[in-house]
Amino acid sequence: MFSWISARTRRKRNAHNFYGSIVALSRAPALYSDYGVPDTVEGRFEILVLHVFAALERLGRENGAQGKLNQDLVNLFFDDMDTTSRELGVGDLTVPKKMRVLAAVFEERMAAYKKAFEDKDPRLLSDEFQQNIFAGNDASQVQAKELVRYAEMLRTRLMDTSIQEFMGDEYNAGRDFWVQ
């Protein structure tokens, strides 16, 4: 009779675990040391958005409960951004305005990354990375191109992962990505 409650609880727990593993993957030291992503609030935000994009894109190829998992993942992302903003000292009255700005940036990045991958144009993705992650620094062109290779590898690895693995309690993108 109340099986929907346990299914919803399980889905939320899986979403929380999955989001946690996406965050862990986006904080991998190699991204900051080898790929040159700035270890700043902005750099961490941008690289997390890239990882959330790849996860949402992968889950978007499925039907059924994964649509709800997508929404849960987005909700967790914005809850995390809200909490982080408050921890960084953004005042309670300013948080909603900051969240609207972050939501607009998130949507802009999602659209740009989607277009770059759909068009199979690594130059578009490299330009996005250079402008947004590396702040337009000319010396960062090589780093942006390396990060494009990473993004393509991330996307491929996630596409090759079964939906059952994502939905399971044991999946850990941060762990499973680097050991393959």
C-alpha cells in the first residue's frame, strides 16, 4: 500500500549518493593540478556544472524514474549552491538574488555544453572553457583543449555506465571514474 513511499525514499537516497559522487569527481585533485582548473569558488562551480551536465545528459537518455532522478539531482545541486552561498557569508536577503544569477549561469552552461556536444565541435567547448573556467587567459588555450578531452572522456564513461549502476547504492562516480 505504501510502497511508493519506500520507492521515493530509495530514489532520493540514490540521488543524494549520486550527487555526492559527482561532487567528489569534480573535486579530483587532477582537475586542478593536471588540467589547470583554478582552485577557486568560481573554478569549482564551473567544473561541478560540467559534471552535473554530463550526469544529466546521461540520465536524460533513459525513460521512467530517471526523469525524477534528474530533477532530484538538479534540486540537490541548487540546495548545495544555496548552502555554499550561506557558508561563504552571503546574507539571507541576498541569497535569492544570488541563486537566480546561479540558475541563469547554470542554464547558460547547460545550453552551451549541449550545443557543443550535439554539433560535435570541440572548439565551441574549448571556447566556453577558456571564457568561463580560465577567464579568457590566452595561455589557457592548451588547458582548455585538455579539459575538452577530459569532458569527452567523462561523457563517454558516463554513457557507458548502466542506469542500474547509477540507481544502485554502491555507485561512486568519484571512485569508479578514475579506476577504469
